[in-house]
Amino acid sequence: MEERETTIKIPEHFRLLYTAEDISKRVEEMAGEISQDYEGKTVHLVGVLKGAAVFLSDLLRTLTVPATYDFLSVASYGDSTESTGVVRLIKDLDDPVESRDIIIVEDIIDTGLTLKYIEELMRNRKVSSLSKCTFLDRPDRRKVHVEMDYVGFTIPDCYVVGYGLDFEQKWRQLPGIYAINQPTSKE
Ligand code: IMP
């Protein structure tokens, strides 16, 4: 019988930063920390599409406190690697968040503009509590100050793909996280 590829072919210029094992270990640690902080409560995870979907689903299944989740979608990047600096809501949450314990779940914090926008949106909806969680943090190009409660890994200034993160909508399916030879900024 003909042998089939079991994984997607990864271009040679992609540099592996975190393996699937590194990721699941870190997600487990983060879920442990969150579960401890929210003991006795039900957390409502607010994921930012599309990038955070993969991380959120792993985190959700590792939490030991009751959890619900919802997604919203904002636009800030288009199909380029450079932020336009403008964030707008494309898809709102399905359910109300008033009086709930919310955790915003992001894939990566870059300029901070997306998170700032979502944080303000949530605070205006009179949530009971709000914390912010991201799998990756890249502080080098920050435009606005954001305080994070939970961070998976802090990375240097390189564009990354995999584990939900894309370049022009591709590579989200990679189980590891890779740096690609793509400048994060044209400046
Ligand atoms: P920010 O508003 O500049 O913080 O951008 C946040 C969003 O930009 C993230 O949620 C990602 O969807 C996207 N983004 C930023 N950097 C990268 C990257 O290196 N790879 C893939 N997506 C990225």
C-alpha cells in the first residue's frame, strides 16, 4: 500500500520555536494557575477569532474549574503582517457577559491595540471581573500599555505561525509554533 504523509510539509525557512510538547506543558501550567485563581467560580472564556481558537480549546479542556466560552472577531491586520492600527468589531459575542467572570483569551499580543479595544468593550458591559490571558506575548512593538494576567511565552520580534496563528490565513494547523522569515514591520 502507498505510504501517506501524516503531517503537513513545513518549509525549510520556518524555524521551530515551540514544539507541540512545549505547548501542551505550558498550557497545562497556565490552566493550573487559572483554576487555582478561580476556585469556586465559573470562568467565561472570551476568545478572539480566529487565532485564539486553538489555544482556547486546549485551555478549556485542561481547566479544573467550570468553564463556558464564546468568541468574538475583530479586524486589525487584514492579510498583511502589519497592523493598520484600527480595530473594529466584525462578530460580537453570542451571549451577554454582564456579571460574569471573564477571561479574554488571545493568541498573541503585539501592538496591544486589539486587546485594549476588547478590554474596553467588556468593561462597558459591566462584567463581574476581567482578566487577560495570551499564549504569546511580543512586547517589542507595543503601541499601548496592556497588563496581562496570564502569559504562555514571551517571544522576540519575529513573525510566528502555527498553533492557530496564520500568515495570510495559512499554517494555523501546525501543532508547533514557528518563526518565519517575514519582518513584523516594514519600518
Ligand atoms: P495587536 O492588536 O497588534 O496586539 O495584534 C493582535 C493580533 O494580531 C493577534 O491576535 C493576531 O491575530 C495578529 N498577529 C500579531 N502578530 C502575529 C504573528 O506573529 N503571527 C500571526 N498573527 C499575528
